Amino acid sequence: MTDQMQPPLLPPVAERRPHSVTHHGVTVDDPWAWLRDPNYPDVQDKDVLAYLEAENGWFDGAMAPHKPLLDTLFAEMKGRIKEDDQSVPQKDGDYVYWRAFETGAQYRKWYRRPVAGGDDQLILDEPALAEGHDYFRLGAMSVSPDGRYLAYAIDINGSERFEARIKDLFSGDILPEVIPDTLSSLVWTADSKGLLYGLANENWRTDNARLHWLGQDVASDVELFHEDDEGFRVSIGLTSSEKYIVIATGDHVTSEAWLIPSDDPTATPLLVTARQPGREYDVDEHEGTLYIKTNDNHPNFRLVKATLDAPDRWEEVIAPDAHFYLTDFTLFKNFYVTEGRQDGLDQIELRDYATHTPKRIPFPEASYSASLDDNPEYDVTKLRIGYESMVTPDTIYDYDLATGALDVLKMQEIPSGYNASRYATERLMIAARDGTQIPVSIVYPADMPRDGSAPLHLYGYGAYGLAMEPGFSTSRLSLLDRGFAFALAHIRGGDDLGQQWYLDGKLDKRVNTFTDFVDVAKGLIDLGYTSKGRISISGGSAGGELMGAVVNSDPDLWGAVVAHVPFVDVLNTMLDETLPLTPGEWPEWGNPIEDEAAFHTIQSYDPYTHVSAQAYPPLMVTAGLNDPRVTYWEPAKWVAKLRATKTDDNILLLKTNMGAGHGGKSGRFESLHETAEEFAFILWQLGIEG
């Protein structure tokens, strides 16, 4: 290695530059505020880029000695992936559709074949679209009702501003129309001549629904709907019968929906019912009757119905239940399906339109994840269902409506081999400090001792009402096979046990999320699964905020911490209404600009604010330069403050993806490489290098 290639001997130090803001009589100092390039998202500030590149150099230098371990982990993970894999074909109209990976390919190819017989047709070639780009992501895609056109959207830098194109599947030609900056689904009109979409505005928010007619100039597209509330976002969809286009708008707690006939898209939209603060609802249509899922009188939602003539006059179909959380419903021609969680476990139920009597599909394991899979058609005799658990690989079933049989169509294949009997899984309940029982899903080697000697990885999220599904992971096996237990903490802030579970971890109850996570870790220690300092933890985005909070409060519990794109600068971000996501986030975190109580609540737990002169565990932090959700400067500022403040000599690493966004690198093998980096860091810090 030449002198020019020698890794740095010391970590970079970001200089302090005086900066402060005052709100509600409180002055907040932020000497690393300069790390936010004022031209974001076009980051060109030389000092900012130099600091990020220096941190990347420090990361590369620190990880270099562990490259053999990283390479071993990557090879293991890649060996568990069937490279020439394909999805189970599914009929949709006149065609059967599927997608497939070729050996060595990072991205999929999409195919179809006529039901009546004929050759396979390649309709979308992701590898070709991704060629020449460091990043690639396919967003929305939709085939027109007549089967002729494919609308699709792509992102080539991680900014989540997609470019939509249209392909003539009969000729293979790409139409000249280009729709930039889309941020929505792509929905066809019934005659296959029009396409509805939503544009992202300057604040990276979809506040509109627009109509494009094929063959017309995009500049002449018609705006069908506009949302004036800066905290709301617009989405576009179809009812199950495809008779109506649904234009929905809402934030995290309030929603409103409008219906437009799919065969008359310029008709006056029909308002289902006007928005009411704190009320959410979703709507679908069956034979002229509207079915609506709503939390209007209970946090666990109920199902009601209404007529098109009086869409805001509701009649209850399924009453709310304190033990059953209604998460979704899907209407078919002769029956409908409800999905939800009974005391935290997924349930799928079939109902007829006359009696609404439920028929529940049974599943064999005590802890699992189950949901409807791809069911594009309205009139069906079988249901496609997806199922997995922490020990059962992803399995696709067809459920026969007549016989009740679950037929396995495909189980995830693991080429290097997998023996489920080598592992055990449990669902535990661990008491939080306020007495609340917190569910924990855990998987571990079947012969693992319960004497506290085993290492354990604990994962958590706990925000936005997003549940952590106890699913299968081939990558996770690299930890399990080295003696780890792996646990998911179903902490408050998610909706794992219902909507109230979510409400009990947001706004002024946000701290419950952090204390639940800590108490789960301590409970696992008490049960003999691991011991203090033998626990690695990870979380991303709002889960990265969780990481920031628990390393401040209980740093000695953790042996290694990985925070992916962490939302750690909560107070400053929520105080900046010019940032793309901030107005829409106030219902989740509070509005500290207008609400003094919210200001003090956020300040009381904000991870960046509470970095202190104490010993911290080893930390690996990631960021994405183009990330529109958690801007790159949040993790960068946090790491800079930690370096300047902490009293220990433990390793602290920051890796910024300079050409990616919130999800990290794209491509199935590039993303595997990042997982291998994370696991190599964890194993290194816990002294398990084999």
C-alpha cells in the first residue's frame, strides 16, 4: 500500500461553527448546523463533501482488516439466494404475469404470456434500464386494461423523484411522453387511453392528481384534484371492481377520499365524506355499495357500508373489537376478505356479502406473518396467500375457496441448504417498567444455552403504526449460525397490538418506545438469553432515532449498535417547516413551532440534543446523500457531536452513500453487501470473528 493509500490514523473532526435558534424562550445551540448544504438536494458545498468523504475514508480504513470476515458473510448470504429465481405466475385478464432474476443479475425481468397460448414476452427489462447507473429502483408500474400499454416509473439516484414512461407492449416501442418527478401509483382509465399520476412538488410532496391522455403533450395534462393542506399527501388507486378511481388525501391521522368513474375521469369527483381531524378511512366499492374501513369510534377500526347516493351515511358491517385490529379489507365479486391481528397475530378471514359471517384461515405456527399476496382479479375461486415465520421460509399458497385447502405453490429455496430443526422460535411477553406486557418474537439455535453466555441481536422500530412482522431472513442465518439469538421487540409506537399500541408510543407518549426497548433487553437478560454487553442492536430511520435514544439512556447494555439513516435530529427537523417532510410529520411527533408543550417534549428525548460526556458503545451509522426522508446531515451532525463529546475510545463509524437515498444501495447483491458490512461490524465488536 502506498502512502497515498494509507488509511487515516485518526477519525475526522468536524469543526464547530456558532449557530443558534430560539423558540419559546429557549435557545438551541447547533454548532454543526453548517453540515446542511443550503442548496440541498444539490449538495455541492466543498466543506460538507470533504467531511463526508473523510468519514467514508475512516469507515473504509476501519473495516479493511475485517474484509475476510465481510467476504465470508457476503458469500454465505449470496449462497442462500437462488440466483435464477422467479415468482409464481399469476393470471390477470388475458395474460399470465411473472418476474424473474437471471443468474448474476442485480435486478428482475418482467414477463407475461397469453392465457390462450403463445410465446413468453419480456415486458420490462430492469437490468437494461439500470445499466450505467450506480443506483436504480423501479417504482410504480401498471398494465392498461386492454393489455397494450405498460406505464412504469424509475428512480436512478435514490431521491425518490421518479420518471414515468409508457411502453407499447404490442410493438415494443417506448412512447415519446416522459413524465418527470412522479411520486405516486400510475392508474389507467377504463378505455386505456388515459393515465392518472401525482407530481412531486418542490417540497417533495404529492399534492395533486393529474390526467395524461396518450399522444398528448405532458404540459397539457389536466389537474383533476389539488390538496391545499401542506401536511397532506395525495394518492391514487382503483376500486377492486376497477369501476372507480380513488383519489385519497391525508396525513398520519386524518384522511379523505373522492371517487371518479374510471370510464369518465373528467367527471366531477364524488366526495365520500369530508375530512374530520383524527378520523381515518379507506373505501372500496362492490356492486354499487361502498365499503369503508374507519377508526371513527374505535382505534382498532370497524367496517361500514354506504350507498353511492349517500356515501357519508354509514351502516356498520363489522363492529370494532378491542382484541382484533382490522388492518385491511379486499372486495371480490362473490365474497370479501378482511385482514387483521388477533392479540398481535395475523389473521385472514373470508366473509360473504349476505351474512358477513367470518371464516378464518388457520395457520400452524404460534408466531408467523401471513397476508394476501398478489390477487389482481375480481372474480376468483382461489386466493393467493403469502406466509412465513422466523423459521419457515417465505411460502406462497393458493387457498381453494370451495375446499378450504392450502396448496403450496412455492417455498423460498435456499441453495446452500437449510434445516429448520436447527432453530427454535418463541413469542415472549416481557413486562415494561409501567407493567405493560411487550411482545417479543425470538429465534435462536435449538441448542443455545440459556445461561446468559450467548450473544443476541435485538431489532426495533416503533413508529408510524408500522408493525414488525416475525418473518424469515436468509441473511439472519449468518448470525444464528454463530450462536446468536435474534429478537424483534414489538414496542409501542408500532401497531403490533392494535391502533392504541401506536397511539401509546407517539407525541407526548413517545418515550414509551425507548423504555420498552430497553426493558425488553433487560428482560431477555433476566431470562438467560444473553447478558449485558453481549447485545447488538439495530434500527433504521425512526428506528435509528430509537438507537440514538437508547445509547444515551443505557449505553452499557449494548455491545454494538448499528443506526441506519437515523432520525436523530428530531427537534431541529420539526422546527424547520421548509423541509420536505416536516409539515406532514407534525401529527406524528408534534409541532414544536406552534406548540410549546410539543417543543419541550421533543427536546426531552431528542437524541442529538442529549449526546453527553459519557462512554458510548461501538457505533456504526449510515446515511444517504440523496435521502429525502432522513436528510444526510442528521446522522452527520450526530456523529460529529458524538466524536466531540463522548469519553470512550470505542469505534464510531459513519458511512454515507454518495449516490443513494433512504434505502441504501440498490440491487440485490449490493444491498447484501451492506448487510454483510453491518454483521461484520457486529461480530468484530462482540469478538466473534469466525
